[in-house]
Amino acid sequence: MWVTISRTEGKKVRRIVSVRFKIAAVFSLFTAALLLFMNIYPIYVSRDMVFATKRSALQSQGSVISSSLSALEKLSAENVEQVMELLDMAPMTRLVVTDPDGRVLYDTGGADNGGPLWGVEEALGGYTRFSCAYSYTAGSFTSRCTVPVAGAAGVTGAVYLYEYDTEQGDIIAGLQQNLGNMSALFGGAGLVIIIVISTTLTRRIKRLSKAMDVVRGGDYSHRITVRGKDELAALAEEFNVLTGRLEATEEARRRFVSDASHELRTPLAAIRLLSDSITQSDSMDPDTMREFARDIGAEAYRLQRITEKLMTLTKLDSGVTDRQPEPVDMKAVAERTLHLLEPLAAEQDVRLRTDLAEGCVVSASADDLYQIIFNLAENAVKYNHPGGSVDLALRQADGQALLTVADTGIGIPEADMEHIFDRFYRVDKARSRASGGSGLGLAIVHDAVVANGGTIQAAPRPQGGTEFTVSFPLRAPAADRTDRS
């Protein structure tokens, strides 16, 4: 699998090599290096061992011959031959003994392709020399050794030994051939294993890549199954979780757009209908016209409220806000909010009761806290019974400021409880619209609470109605913050 991506902008071309090729290349290079080492290292070690053996053997023989000849006062062809017959040395390809002038006194006559006698001149100077070489083409060892013959008057001659050994060369050649055969076998098996592993691995990666292409095309319901317990299986699970979230987000987005369009269309249709009625009627009495104008104003105000709430949700979603967290006394905000709701409560015949503790200072946005308390209290008043009540309590517990808003109203069915913070969700749609509700108030409350580091819960009351509990971490006193810093 080769993928080539060309980019004409800036005249840059970027090539992407497949993972399969990279894996195969890395393993192949490693295997080749290992096999090369296995072929070279044993041969070199064996060759060096033979070199050491040859050196020891030839120098030992040369020393024996030199010691035997050193007893002679003067070397001659006759006495050298007599000594050599008595020594009965191991057979050598060629054995030469020279006098101090380098003249040959004794020569076994074996073939020596080395030309002039190697190292004799150094031996006549009193030095012992050794040389050994291995021919990979001929499969043979060629060894030479020269030893000086030292008498009472100094160096009286030199001993030259030459050996051409094919037997041990055959052993090295056989070892080399066996290593080559084993390398070919292991190399072939390794190549098959590399292909299988890389193919299996890249097949799973390709499945992930194809799944990503499907999801990128807009099919968020697509899921992938990768067997195993390795990183790729974990990546596949994360991919499925991500696509599940994308699917839920896309569904929420579509529902949000649909609901928002519907909510905006309703007041717009009413405004258009009322304005058409006014413009198309030539004999409308002033009272009816004023009533229509009031209805148009009410629908326009409703449209404004929906738009403002949508803008608030958009800001909360994006995190864009010009309000910074600050120390806020929740009791003061709650008192100000309830004061604004007193006319509505009186109109609905609902009593507002409070139990607000002192010292509930939190780090949050004052405007957000106002919206939270106002929306919860307003809903508690709007969806209450005549003669009912709304209890708003504020207290401290375990380092938290707890705000409770409880009502005696119509309540929320258990089946709807998990959806009440969803946008545009209404429990009683007919009554919600009659009360001017858009299904956005509790969504704004939830997002504002979360944005300020708090939590919110809702639960039905045994005696009827609903109780909302909002929790925020208490702000540490100034002295404690200074000590911590």
C-alpha cells in the first residue's frame, strides 16, 4: 500500500510510505544484519583459532630443529641431513635449512609458491617470524615460519618451514557452507514471518483508516471491531467511543437546529399573521388594533428572549465570556433575585420563603449566579399551583455552598427527569408554551453551573413538586489563601 500526496501550493510534494513497508524494511534489515553476523563471526573465530594452532605447531617444530642444529659447530649439508634423519619430524610441505650466508643446505623439495624463502633474512638476523593466511577461494591455509639457529659463535643458520593445509581449510569451508545454508533457511522463514506480521498488523491499521474515512464522510454510526488486547484494539475502542460521542453530538446538533427553528418560527408566524391582519383590514377598530399591536409586542419580546438565551448558550458552549470569576456572596445575589420575582409570585399567588445562611462566598461570575438563581426560582413560580410556595435555602456543608430551590408545583415525571437539562426539552409542552417557556432555561442553568465549577441535581419531592440543589466550592478566606501561598 503506497499513498502519495501531492501539494502544488509552495511546490512541495510529500510522500507517505506505508507502515507495512516500514515494518518489513526494519525487520528485514535487522534479520539481514543478524544473518551476516552469524556468517562472518564464526568463520573469523574459527580461522583465528587455526592461526593460533599453526603458529604454536610451526614455532615448536622450528625451535626443536633449531635446538638440535645449534649443537653443531658448523652447519653442512651432511651433518644437517644426519640430524634431520634422527629427529623424524612430522611431515611438512617444505623444510629448508640454510647456512649463515643463506645458502640452502637441506631442502625437502616441496612446492612453495612463495618465491624466495620468506623471512630467512630476518631469521639470520636472530628474529623468529611467522605468517599464516587463509584463502577463501581455494579453501586452504598457507603457513610459514623461520627460526634462527644459534650456536656458540652466534647465528649459524636458519630453519624455514612451509605448510599448505587443505584439510582444515575444508573444515572452514564446510562450516561456511553450512552457515550459508542455515542462513538461507532462517532468512526465508524470517521473510515469511515478517510478511505475515506486517500484513496482519497493517490490515488492522487499514481497517481503522477505512473506518476513519467512513466517519469523515458523515456516517457517525459506523463502528469497528479489532480483536486482541494490544494498543490497536485499545485504539479501536477509543475510536468507537469517539464516534459514539460524535453521533450523539450530531444528533443533538440536528435536534437543536430543528427545535431552534421551530421555536423561532412560532413567534415569527404570529407576528406575520397579526401584522397581515392589520394591514389587510380597512375597518379595524382602534381597540382591536391596539390588542393586535400588544400581541405583536409580546411575540417580539418572546422572540427576543429566545434569541438572548440562544446567545447565552452559544457563549457557554464556546467558553467565550467577558466575565471573570470573582468573590460572590450568594446570599446577596439570592435576595436581589427574589426581590425581582416578588411581582410575578404575587400575580401567580405563590409564596416565596427563604432560609439564607451567611458566609456563602464562592468564586464565580455574579451574572451567571444571578441567571442560575433567577431561572430556577422563576420556573418554580411559573409551574406552581395557586396558593403554593417556593422555598429557597442556602447553607454550608463539607466546604460547599448548597443552594436549594424547592416548589410545590406540578412536578416532573420520573421518565422526564434525565432530560430536563436538554435544550428545548419541555415536560408539558402545551403548558410550557402558555407560560412563555422555550425549554432553554434549565439548559442555561446547567451549563452555567458547570462553567463555574459547580454541580446541579434535581429530584421529585414526596409531597409534590421538584427540588433543585446547586453546589459550589466555598471560597477560602483571605487569611487562609495567604497562608497557603
